[in-house]
Amino acid sequence: MREAVYRCSECGRNYPLAPELTVCAECQRQQEANQPLRGVLEVAMAEAPANPADILAWLPVESEYFPPVPVGGTPLWQPANLRRRFGCNRLYIKDDGANPTASFKDRASWLVSAFARKHGINDIALASTGNAGSSMAGIGAAAGQRVTLFLPKSAPDAKLVQALQYGATVHRVDGSYDLAYDLSLEFTRRRGGMNRNTAYNPLTIEGKKTVSLELFQQLGQAPDVLFVPVGDGCILAGVYKGFRDLHQFGLIEKIPTVIGVQAAGSAALWQAMQSGRFTAIPTATLADSICVDVPRNGLHALNQLRNHGGRLITVSDRQILAAQAELAATTGLFTEPAGAAAYAGFVQCADELDPAALVVILATGNGLKDIATARKGVTVPEQTITSVEEIL
């Protein structure tokens, strides 16, 4: 395993990779209520892996600690119908709904689980709108770990049932994801164990960077443009972290243009980019996976966008529903609303893109994760029949 440290994304201080460390102690002194985390830590490595093709070699935990779950290696679709429609002949869709628990979040859970196993920790707690929780529950089940999940009562039933099937202890929270987040932190402080909360646990960003490493391997180069659904900004940061690692060690010449896509009803990052400050306001969108009032990784994510020429755009719930149905009907890929938001963002920006550009849309979860929302985008037949004559 390569040598690595935690490095503060704000002040640059280095810390050892210890399980009790989460955020920078110095920057955390500046933390304000109802504001994004201060002092988010990243994993910094001294040198590139001897074998860059081995994605596990880019991570700060030895391979023997990873639970026996086939995370990553998700398919890269070549959507012929969409390529013809938009004149974008190098358009791809990265289907992370093909991960073991049908969610991109497995990338983070897998590394968190391995890190906990390495340090003899068997209890992991977290808050989630659904996907991170069911992901940690599934990965934890394979690792023999106990997972405690704080889930808003509004979370889709499929994600709740999935987490319970995996054996997690689930506490339904009478409030938003933000309240669930705070309750999970209090639980860990009082009961011990590891907290997997997004951005608060540095390994969530580090695990998510693997999607960028995979894209580089699958395409033979980095994409020119990547569309990413954005809620709290942790996936966005992970995507950047992977490309930054590749760039740091000379494997790619430049960082791709990342276009973050937020639901208009939950667009705290977009609003902060416009105004220069975060305002805690209640949010609502049918894309539950990207619905947050206070984006915990907001400061770090905005800095990544600004430093590397990225963009943020918003799409309406109506656009998301239309995009979900259209993507399924034209490609055969049924993605959940958050993944559909990334496609809706591509549709919105398609006319601005260079037809020769290498473009990737990141679809982050399977559509079966939230059937109630998907149902709103289609017309379910009410008539029942008993013979073919009735419809001829």
C-alpha cells in the first residue's frame, strides 16, 4: 500500500490516517450552525501506485480488508439513439446503478468498511436519504459489520426495505436528512464506532474517486465533459479527486469540465455559487438522493468547481421526470431521479457542446430504487382486459 496522509482541503494541514479523525481540528473551530462542514479532509498520497491499472492500489487500505463484494467495474453504455439525436457521437453513460446495492454509494461504503475492518471497528452509523444507508447496510452485511441507519421518514420504501433486508438497524427520523445527519453524529459520539456520514468521513470522497479512475481506464483517456448529479457535493468532490490524482502523476493532461446538476428545488450549491454564501432554506425535490438543505461538502465542492473551471446548473422536477422516462425508452437504462437529473442537465446543455467532445453522463442509481416517483412520469393503464379482442 502506498504512503498517504489526510490533508485539510482548507488550510493544508496534514494528519495521520486514523479512524478517530474526521475533519480538520483547526478549521473545525470556525464551524457555524446550518453551514457546510469546515476542514473537510482528503487522502493525499506521496506517489502513484506501481501498477496504475489496479484501482485498489490507489486507495489507502490493503486489499485483504475489503469485503467480498464486487463493487465498481460498472458498465459504460454507448447510447446509439441519443448519439444520433444530439449529434454527439462520443456520448457515454456510466451506469453505477449496476453496483451490488444498485447505487454509486457502494464505492464509498466499500472503502469505509475496509478501513473499519483494518482498525477492528465493527459498528458503523450514518444518515442517509436512502442510497448511502442501503449501500452501507449491504456492504456491512458482507463484512459482518453492524450498521445503524438514520433515515428520514420520507425516504422511498424500496430503500428502507433494502436496508432492513440487509440487517441494518434503522431509525426513521421525523424530519429532514439534515436532522438525520445530526442525530447520527450524536449517536456515534455517545456509542462509539465509525460514522460514515458524507464528507464528515474523508473516505467517502476517496472511495467515490474510483469512478474517475474507471472512466480513464474504460475510455483510454479522461472525458472532456462529465455531467454529475449534485446534492451535498460529495460525489462531485470524489469525481474531481480521482481526476486530480491522475493529473498529479501525469496520467492525464487536464482535468475534465465537470457540470454539476442540481434539482431546482434543492439547489443550495448553485445558489451559493451565485450569491457567494450558503443560506439554509428548506428544500424539496422528487430526486430524494440529491435533496439536502445544507450541503455538508458545500465549501469543498464549490472550491473544486472554481479551481477547475466546472459549472453548476439546475433542472426542474418536471425535467427530471421527463428525462427519466426518455432515457429508459431510448436506451433501455432505467435510472433513479438523481441519475436522470444528470441526463436532464445534458439535454439542457447539448446545444452548447462540441459535437466532437467526449461526454459522459453519470447515472448514480437504479430506477427500481424509487418506483413511486418513476410512476409519475408514465401513464399506467387503468383498463384491464380478458381477451385480445378488447384492444383490437
